[in-house]
Amino acid sequence: MPKIKGKRIVLTSDVTMMSSYHGGVMLGFAAIMPRRALPDFVFHKFFCPPVPAAPDGSAETAPCGMRKVEAALLEAGFSRDEVMVAHPQHLDQAIGPDTRIVGITHDDPMGKIAVREIEDIIGRGPPFNRSKFLELLTHPLIRQFRPKVVLGGNGAWEAMGEDVGVDHIYLGEGESDFPDICSKIISGEDVPPVIRGRTVAGDAIPVNRGGTIGGIVEIGRGCWRGCAFCSPTNRAMRHRPIENIVKDVQVNLDNGERDIILHCEDFFSYGYSNAKPNEKSIKKLVSAVKELQPKTIDVSHLSLASVHQNPRLLHSVSQIVGIGSSQNHMSAWIGIETGSCRILKMHMPNKARPAETDNWPEIVRDCYRLFADESWLPVASLVLGLPGEEAEDVVKTTELVDSLMDYTGLMLPLFFTTIADTKLGGRKGFSREDALPEHWQLVGLCLEYNLRHLKKLHRLYRERMTAGTGVHTALKGINLMADLVLNKYMKRMKRGEPPN
């Protein structure tokens, strides 16, 4: 019998989501690797160590979305005695006979985004993130007390149609309807298996009550560009007041986070007005965050079109942050997606605006030159196999990537995956069997790009990492091993052949 009665509402996730990543969030990509490729102790020791746990079993840091749900529940009238952000390795201090709801936040629980292609390509079985998620669902205390399991977060849609032990799938924004859903479950009312949360106004997004993994601070939601395969384009664009953003930054600093990542779908869209970046609002925001003196400041996502439209703003942000003095670089996730203007017009007609779609490859190259000048490190995504893509479209993307080979960053080729509630949600996803020789050549070139820059990226990201010398030495060794192991796959794919 448990020593505790349990919290009524337990918020948690599996260990791939509840990790500090040694302060280097890029290490989180190891969660997409097949579990058979690495022993568990290597995975947890060098890539995804668990977040610290408080004496009561709560997690000292948690994903930003989980923190928003926690804050919404507390603001809705639930008490701290009822709600707990629980460490996944200490659920015995959270789940008991009084627990009615276990809310799980996840970005890729079933491995249907990047991990699916790696699983198909390498043929080494399911990835860490899926394995660990399914382990959490079969936790002995969940099985014993049978609380209602509610899955939310960006990847919740992946569980639709899957018989994995999830009672309710919550799509959309949790701050709107999740507290009411919890009240209904607790009172025994019927709740549908799929719930769609309403949009929350920017000034109604609550301030976090605890630290977030990676020091992520949400500054806004939504995107107006309307890319057909992307879920954030379904959300209306809105932004949070600077004073609330600053409060979230301070909460992170008070909880020991040294580094801050400002998160929205396009950092340069903050305060967007008159169809162009609002330079005054963005500079005011960055200055306000800088005044709190975090060790580093980064942004999560940045639109290349927005950067191209106002390159002086990137320079201004770099100066305010103090690149070259306070920190050695900034980084951002960017979406190249394709080098084919035809595919861009078909599925991403607004991606280059206000520039012309036909100028997309040159826009990308111009931005990479600017990133190099300003010491920004881009983590770029490519989408392979979009409906209608032909060999000549893939060749254009390959040519674009080849022209960027000397610029430091990461290049992530993703097979097109159908995401629920997007414009392409009903279309067939892209798989290994659909790949042309040109696709393999592109994947091989991206692998060559990443291997070329991996050691420099490790050296630069070390500024943000909390790992000791032993971990860094091991990571250097793993980098060298990756060169040896992946080189054979790279050569094969660059010949236009599948990796195995």
C-alpha cells in the first residue's frame, strides 16, 4: 500500500521530456534514436539526464506547456494540495488512491515525426521517446489506481486511433478548457475521448509557477503564414505583454535556470504591425529580458522571410544581447523546408512574404550569410516528400543545401508526416518505400553537413551546458564514433541508395 493518498491531479511526462539535457537542449534529439542503439545508462548519463527532483517528489523544472497548465489549474481554484508537477521517477510520491487525473504533456509520444523515418531507415526498432512514453502509461501505480490519463501537448494528436491506454486526448490550448475538464472528470461527468481546447488571448496566458526546461519562456502563439503541413498555422497569432514575459523569465532565474529561450513561432513576429516586424517592441522585449542578467538569451524559432525583410533588426538584437561579449552566439530553429519554388507555391505560398516566392533560395542564402556575420547558429528543417514533389524539386533542395555547406548549423531532413487538423492532414505520409534516389542523396548531404559542424557546435553550445568534464569528454568520443559509424550510411545515401 502507498504511504500517500496521492494528488488529485498529477502532471508529468516520461523521462525523455523531463530531462535537463545537461543544459544543452539539442541533446534532446537523442530521444529519437532507436532504443536498441544505445544502452539506457548511456542515454540517461550523456544525453537525457532526469531533471532534479524536490524532496516531495515534484520536478524542479518541467516543460513550459506543463507549467502553463499547472498555472491555469491553480488560477482556476484548484489548490497546491491538489495539483502536482511530478517527477516521473518519483510517482510513488504523487499517485495514490485519491489521484483522479494523470495529465501527460508530450511533443512526440508515438514517434510519428522525425523518429518514424529513423526507425524505418536504420531498422533498429522503436525510439527512446515512444518506448519511454509507453512505459509511463503502464506504470504500476497508474495500473493499480486507474486514474484518467489525459494526453496533451503538441504531439497529442499522435495517439488518435492508438490503443495505448490514454483515456482522453486534449488538442489545443490547455489553459482554456483543461481546468473545466478536470472538474468534470473529478465529479464523474462524461468527457469525450477527444477534447479541443479553445484559443487563449495573449494577455490571458498565465505566468508560470516554476522553472521550465531549457529556460523556455513563451512570448506568443500562432502563425499567419499558413503552411499546409504545419499545426501552429491553425492558431491565431497573439503575443503576451512584456511584463508577463519578464515575470516568467524571473521565475526561471529564481529557480536556478541560467539560460533563457524566448519562444514563439517567429520571434520577429512579436508585436507584428503594418505587415512588418515591430522593431520597437522587439528591442524593448530583448532589453527587458537582458536587464534581468541571464547568462545567455536565445530564441526558439525565426522566420527567414522576417529576417530577410529587416536584417538590421537581427544586428540590433545581437547587440542588445551582447554577442561576442556576454555570450558567444545565439541560435534559432528555422524552416527552409524546400529549395523548390514550385513546392513552396503549392504548400507554403506565404512563406517568403513580403518577398516573392521565386526568390526563396536566394532569401535562404542571404539569411545564412547574415547569420554567419552576426554569430547566429541556425537549426534548419527540411520536409521531404510533400505531396506533388518530384525528383527535380528534390534536386533544387539538394543544390540549396550544398550552397550552405560552409555555414555552421544543423540541417534536419524530415519525412512528410500527416498531422491531424492541418491542411494536409488527410494525405498519406512519406515513407522509405516512397523515397527516390534523389531523396537519399539529399539525406546523405544533410548528414555530411551535420557531421562537418557537430564538433564546432558542441564547442559553442558548451557555454550553455551544465555537464562536467567527464560528460564533455564522452560526448567528444561519441562524436568521433558517429563519424565512423555514420560515414558508411552517408556514402551509400550520397550515391542515391537506401542506407541499408
